[in-house]
Amino acid sequence: MGVIVRFIVSALVLMLVGFILPGFKTMSFFHALFAAVVIAALGWVVESLLGKTVSPYSRGVVGFLVSAVIIWAAQFIVPGMSVSLVGALLAAFVIGIIDLFVPTTIR
């Protein structure tokens, strides 16, 4: 049940980011939900290959840049998602800020 709530919250955050940021196309809820799953899967693959130090939760510049690249790369998998490089950087920043107040991980 917690995983479902996590993906729903992530989808809502992606929809909010798409609404407020330039360079990040607004998505429907189902596209945003699919994008949340794809971003989580890509993040898991990157962490598996490169280690936990590239995680966005390490709060470093590398984690921030990796998050932006993952968000940018997800547009090639998710239909209806369009993100520019600047949009991905801004989205990673805003999602990081939102995650401070509304965590999307189960702790």
C-alpha cells in the first residue's frame, strides 16, 4: 500500500512541476504516474550501477545532476512527456525542494 501512495504522490508532484515550470510539458495523471514509475526504475538502475553516492538523497551536486539526467531521459520512454534540459534541471531542483516537505520515500 505504501508503494502505491509513493507513486501517487510522485505523480502529483510531477503534474505540479509540469504546471509551474517552463520546459516541462504538463501531463495527465496517468502519464505522470507512468513517468513516476519510469523515473524510479531509471533511478534504481543508475544507483545499482554507480552506487548510492549518485542518489539524489545524498543531496550533492552529483545527485542533483543525475536526477536531472534521469528526468530528461524519461521523456524518451513516457508518451506525452516533454522536457528540455533546462526544464529537467529546474524540475530536479523543484522536486528536491518539494521532497524536503513531502517525502516520496517510505521512511
